[in-house]
Amino acid sequence: MGQELDLLINYPKTRRNVHERGATKTEEDRAVARQFGKEFFDGERRHGYGGFNYHPRFWQPVIPTFQNHYKLTDKSSVLDVGCAKGFMLYDFTQLVPGIQVAGIDISSYAIENSLEAVKPHLKVADARKLPYKDRSFDLVIAINTIHNLEKNDLKQALREIERVSKGNSFLTVDAYRNEEEKELMYAWNLTAKTILHVDEWKALFQEVGYTGDYYWFIP
């Protein structure tokens, strides 16, 4: 198993009113969000992002952290599992010229509305069956993606990430370290189907043979 690393340390932090969100979100809102369609990305805020648009201030501070840690160059290849509209991959191409990028997302809406510059490298696909050959990528990234699957499907997604990676991968998942964080996590959650204690996540990674790095999303 890899390391617990906060490679998103330079991602801009937003102030979250978790209790307010928990009080206003309904199971109907979650059902709409889990369709990952227009309503989730560009619909009302209660169903998701409330407008999912590109801005360099989000991922451009993060790319150098990945580049330095995994020693990425213009000869490297990166896969983003759950790439949405391709914003992170676009910034990879801008900050590491020549790097090969690929992305998959379950959302046909996101892929259809992705950035034109990276759209040729994106596919509508399922994390449980990645459409790539074994050991295709120098780095596989999955940010807040695989926890949207039920546990058994999530395990299969981890095996797929392991299969298509040449050895390096990084993911973040919804997690908690104590009862207070657990309560906040469930109040905040909109799409995740698997939320675990950090120790349970580590045990699961070990069970399926995931050897990549990881970190937690805790609101």
C-alpha cells in the first residue's frame, strides 16, 4: 500500500456551512445528484455544483505538487478517473507541455460539455471497467470518485486503477476519524455511497491490493 499524502494541499479552500447543507439536502436531491447529469453540474446548487466552470485558480496550484512528487515529464501519461469536464487534465497540459492525458467519466453530460482542448482525450466509461490496457499510465488519479460506488463495485474500481497503472496512483475519498466528523460527513454527503473511517479505508485498500497513495475528504 502507498502513502497517506495530501497532494491537494494547494487546492483553494472554501468555507463550508456543513450543518446548513445537511439540513437542506433531501434524499430526492441526492437521487438527482447521483444521475451526474446537467442538474448535478450546472443545475441548482442543492443538486450539486450549481455551475461547474473552468478557472485556473483551482487546479493550476495543484499540478506542480503532482509533477514533483511523481516526477512527471513531457514523456509521462496521466489518467483521471472521474474527470468531469476535464479541468484538471487541461491544466496538466498547460503546466507540463507534452504530457499525455486521458480521462473517463460516467457522465455523458460532463464529457459532452468538457473543454474543447482535452475533449479528444476523454471518454464516457465506467471506473469498474476502464477501457485501457494493463500498465497504460504513469499516474492514475481519482479525486472524490470511487466513493460514489457501492463497496463491492468500489473494490473493482480499485483493482482496475491498479491494473492500468504502471505503479503510481492517487485517490481521495470521503472519510472520517471520529464520531463528530462522521456526523458532519453524512450531513455534507450528496453522492457518495461508501463512507468509511480512515482505518476501514486502509484495511479495504490492503484487502484489494491497492498499492497507490491516498488521502481523505473531510468537510
